[in-house]
Amino acid sequence: MSRKRWLTLAVLSLFSLGCAVRSAIETESFTVTVLTNEGRPIEGAVIEGGIDWDSFRVETDADGHATLPPSAGGGEAWIHLDNHLPRRVILTRPYRYELVQTSQRLRLLGSLDGQAVLFAPGRLATLDDQGTYHLYAINGTGVTEMATAEFPHGVRQVRIIEDRV
């Protein structure tokens, strides 16, 4: 096979592969349904994800439906609601997801950077991928970052010693 013919076939193969991957991403807005594990619609569940211009944050209506932008299709999202276990999903057809209610009352207090490495009464410490240590104060109204510190050499591994408050 000549070099030119081989190159043409390679380019066509890559193009067709790219088209197949793109077809998995939505071209129009689509509807997500959030239900209880008994199949009842959940109103007020928040579905959020994306980055920068493609970020989204939508709440479900009384029928458990939320309309998401085309850019969300095929991507990751978090679905959360007070008193339900949050769930990370990949947005793929048929776009039906269940949330499980918690046995006790829970609600989202805020977002943290990194992985949790220390738990203490009213405090939580995390370590992010760049080796930055974050210390947070936690109370019934939210989460507040108190301090940060950078390790001089990148962190390669973290081991939690104790996970109780």
C-alpha cells in the first residue's frame, strides 16, 4: 500500500471515529428525570456540572424533570438535595437517576478543595492535587476556609489515619 493511500485511510478513520464520539454528545437541550428509589419524582434536586462556559446548575420541577444544555450530554454531573445522598453521574440516555433518602437529616454546607485528610470537631482539613493544605471551619451555617499552606514538594500519596469526629 502506498504511503499516500495509507495516510488517506488513516485520516478518514480518525475522522469517522471523531464523528462517532461526537454523536454521543447531545446537539439539543435534553431532559433529565430524578426519582426516589421507589420511583416517585423528586422536586428541587440540583443537577450541576461542567466547566467555565459549559457549566450548568439546574433544579428539577414537581415532575422530577430538569432541562440541561446540549454541552452537558455525555459529561459528569452531581445530583444533590438536602436529606438525600448526593450522586455523581455520567449524563447518558435514558437520563433517569435515583436519589436515596438519608436515614437522618443532611444538607450541603459548602464545597471544599482537595481530599479530606483530617477530621476534628468543627474543623476539616484537605489536601489538593497541587500539594496545598486547606483548613476549614464547619458549623451549621456553612464552611469557611481558615488557612492554607503549601508543601514545598508535591504530595504523591495521602493516608487518612482517623475518620471520626
